[in-house]
Amino acid sequence: MPNSPFLSSHGPSLRAAALAPILRHFGDRQADLDRILRQRGLDPAAVQDPYAVIPLTAYLTVFEDAARLAKDPVLGARLGRRIGPADLGPNGLLMIQSGTMRRGLDRFRRNLASFQNGTESRLVEDGPQAAFSYQLNRPDAVAWPQDAAFSMSCLCHMIRTAFDPRWSPEEIHFIHAPSPRPDVLERLFRAPVRFGQSANRVIFDARALDRVHRAEDTALIAVIKRHVADLILTEDTDTSLSDRVGLVVSRSLGQRPVTLDSVARELGLAPRSLQRHLAAEGTSLRRIVQAHRERIVATQLDTPGTSLKAVAQSLGYSDGTVFWRAYRGWTGHAPSKRTLS
């Protein structure tokens, strides 16, 4: 693999292949895009190598810049529909070789670090529904709507490409504030889109997970897996335990109960050990859950048409009354769009 001038052992990073859809989109405006790349510290010539490693922050910023340059607030969602398996490298090839959607998503999740690190994805089942979540392991994750839309759109497109062209999700969730064009997003995703959620996720019918679509070529899959192993990017080891707990909380709120036992089990810790470590970092599970709930409330109650019932569901409360009481306990006043604007 060619050496990359952007290769760094510090901080989250990803393969320059992630920029390929943006580069193709601006083919007739290459000079404008090159200027953006240089402003973010990237060499336009070097990023042509799909295996080059670039800082995740530079990629996220370039994507937001590109959307402004294109004057398209849903650019990420559009480009996700144009992705091909080869754009995702061997990880994309593993998905289209998988016999079932469950195996494809599991392989995609497990091998995502061959394409990028500093992110996390999970498949969670809850009765008749399944949810596949994608999160950036960083406190400002809400600031990057283009990456979130691209990732969710790309995932939906890959599911249709690999398994069923007629497949549609039941809902799409985003952690960021509402898009200026939610109508376009719903048309692109073929599903209702909800903003200000606890995590970026695709929700769909769980029965689709185990339908058999093809016989797997085990020999070919073994070869692809070996190539994936050679590409794994070193994970950032500076993530604090409270940040890791925050990721578990964000993908669980509104989907399943968030308890000390469930969070500790997911992190491979004893509940008391988790409590002690969080206390040493000056926080607790209760505080982390509270912070996530307050962020979601601040976004959702500023959104026209939002109901208390919908907010309560996103926060994991049983109904709107329970949320109303909890919110009043936090702030001293009842929730309303006016008080949170």
C-alpha cells in the first residue's frame, strides 16, 4: 500500500476512499473542491489514493464545506445513494457476499475499522423491530449532519444492493437538528425521518434479518476477511470511560431500558466497578443519561410539530406525563417550545 502523507498514529482517521463520492460529484468544479481540501490540510493529489489515511475531522469538515459549496443541505443523503460496494473496499464486498442481512450487517460492523475508526455501530433487536446505529466517538457528533446522512443513506443503499432492491426502513433517526429539507430526506430514504434523537440509526422490520438471499462462497469470504485484517486502522485509545458509557446510552435511549446492569454488561464491567470508575472521572450513569436527555429535549422541543409523546419516547420514558414531570424536576417549569427557544 502506498505511504500517505496524512497517515497519523494519533486521533481518529479513515481511508481517503470516503472522499470518492464527493470527488465524483464535483468533477466539473474540481478547482473549487481542491481549494476546500487544501483549506482543511489535505493534498488534492494524495487523496486520489483510496487507501491513503486522512484525519476524520478533516473529512467531516470537507463534507460540510462541500454541501455549502453545492448549496445542497441534503448532499450527504444524495451521495449515499450513489455509493458502490467497491467504494467501501473489502468491507463492501463482504456485505454483498453475505447470505443474509444479519450476516452482512454484522460483518460490516465488525470490520468497519478497516475503513475508519473513531466511530461505532451496533445492531439491536427489540421484538419486531431492529435498529442499526452509527455514531461518532466524539462530543461534537451532532455538528456533522452530512456525514450522518451519508452514512445512513449508504447503509440503506447497500442493503438494497446486496439483499432486496424493494427494501425500505421504517424510520430514520438523526441526532442533529432538523434539516432545511426534511421532505427531500424522506423521499430519498423512502421512510419518515426524525431529528434530535439519541443516535443516528436505521429502524426496520427484524424479519428481514434472516431471510436467505444467496449461498455464501466461504472461500472467497475468507480471502476478503484476510485482506480486511491487513487494513484495520489503529483505534484511538484516549476515549474515557464516561465517553464510552455515553455511546451506550445514546444508542439505547428510546430503544431499550438503560440501567447500570445493562450498561456494565455491554462494556464488560461489573456494575460496582463501572460506578467506581465513573465516580473517579467525576460523573455517574445518572448524570450521563440526564445530559443526553437534556440535549434531545433542547433539539426536539424547538422543532415545529413535536409532541410530548414523541419526545418522551425518544428519551425512554413510558409516556408524556412521566416526561413532563421529569422535565419540571430538571428545570422548575413545564416543557414548551417557548421556554426552550
